[in-house]
Amino acid sequence: RDADVATQMRRFLAGLDPADRSPAATLECLDGAARTMPALVGSAALCLTLAPDGVLRWIAAGHAPPLVVGPDGARYLGGGQVEPLGHPGRTPATEAAESLAAGTTVVLGSGGEPSPGLPTDGDEDPVVAALVPHHGLPPVALAQALTEHAGSGSRDRCERTLFLARVMPAPLEQRLPADPRRLSAVRRAVAAWSAQAALSEDAAADLQLMLSEATTNAVEHACRE
């Protein structure tokens, strides 16, 4: 049944106006579909957009809100929650929004309870427990860490599918005097940018090497008399 519902949802979404695919418009489309197809009534949906500037907009209909993880830990975002699809007298869809810092990872889930869901009765969500110590990893490595954590946990946990999206930093641009004493600050800035951009260790090392050669040459040639 879940597969059939997902197929029907995709069919309706394919006809959505490309000019307006906001969370509110998407949810209204799905809710309209639920009112004509009994199989969709009571289904949960999380509609969201993540802009390049890090602004996340969402509406959660009978679904857990977005989960975000970063240096300050993991948390579920508040607001934007309404009743499931097709619910009689459903609250009008109103988007919630929050600006996320570069390097933040947005975690979405499906395919089980919780998926991920808000912990209840003091039961800690295992996804949150696994995310916190690994938040600095690139998305691929973070997904691997979550998989390993799930494999070492209780067998009676429901399976789920997780989607990870990293908020990318703006391009790093600086104009500095040709002073060799500035090079260490450049390296630190590039290291911080690489971490926010979720570069792998090898990619970050290659970037540092190329920039080190370029900036050292620039200093040497600029300082010639």
C-alpha cells in the first residue's frame, strides 16, 4: 500500500506548475489529491525547499519536522505542522522558515517509524544519537556512519531511508596584501571553508596544496624588487 500511495503522489506532483513549487503549493496539490483518492487520506507528507542562501522553508502534514545537525548539536525545527493529508477541516497550509548556517546538514527520513520521528516517552531517537558525534563528516561519510550505527543497534528497529542535504558556504573570496605573514590566515580560512563545504580529507588537502603554491608564488613575485 505504501508503494501505491507513493506512486500516486508522484503522479500528482508531476503535474504541479513549475512556476510555483513552494512547500505550500505542493502540500495543497497533495491534499487535493487526497480528497479524490481515499488511499491517500491520512498519509503524511513533508514539503520543503532549501535555497542556496541556506533558507529552509517547510510544511509538515502529519510528519515529523525537518531535523538539522551542526556544531551546536541536532534538533528538530519547530513550526509548519498541520494535520495529515485529506483531514477534514485541515489547518490552512502556512510555511515555516529558518535560515541555516553553512555546514548544517538537513536530515529527512521515510520508510518506518520513527522516520526519523520525535522521540517519545524519554526514548532517544537513535538517528539523533548517531548524528551528534559525526556532524562534521561529509554527507557520504555521515550516511556511512549512520548505517554502521544502525547495524550495531537493536534488530527490532524499523528500517528507514534517510536523505542528507548540506548547506553549502558561499564562495570564499579574499583580496590580501602580498605579505607572507598572511599565508597562515589564508590556510585557516580555507580549512574552515572546506569543513563547511563537506570536502573529503583528500579534496581538502589537494585544495590547500594548490592554494599554498599559488599564494606563495604570488607573494614571491609581488615582493621582487
